[in-house]
Amino acid sequence: MEKLNSELRQYNYMLSEIDNLYHEIAVKSEISDSVQCILYIVYDKGNRCLQSDIYKQSGISRQTVNSAIKQLEQEDMVYL
């Protein structure tokens, strides 16, 4: 059991480090973490990415996804 706890702590630490790296990239790119996540999902899904795909895969609320998509569209980064 102690080994499992140790492995879980190590996993959580690595996950936190990865999240921090992605956050730093978003900050340097001058975009929000949500927008960055959405862009990764759109890239991964390709041309047929639905907004429902984005909020299901990301855990981001529908309202935030909708607002971010509108912002990206205004900036000519995505096309609906």
C-alpha cells in the first residue's frame, strides 16, 4: 500500500509539473489556459471538431468554450 501511495504522489507531482509547463506556454503565447486547451483539441480532432467534443474532452464549461471560440473566430484563428 505504501508503494502505491508513493507512486500516486509521484504521478500527481509529474501531472502538476506538466500542467505548469502548459500554463507557462499559454502565458508566453498571451492566451488563456482554456483557449490553449481548445486549440489543442481542435488540432487533434481536425476539421470536424464540434463544440460538444471540446467541452466533453476538456471539462471546460459550455459557456467558456463558446466565448473562447467566438474570441478565436474574431482573431481569425478558427473558422466555423
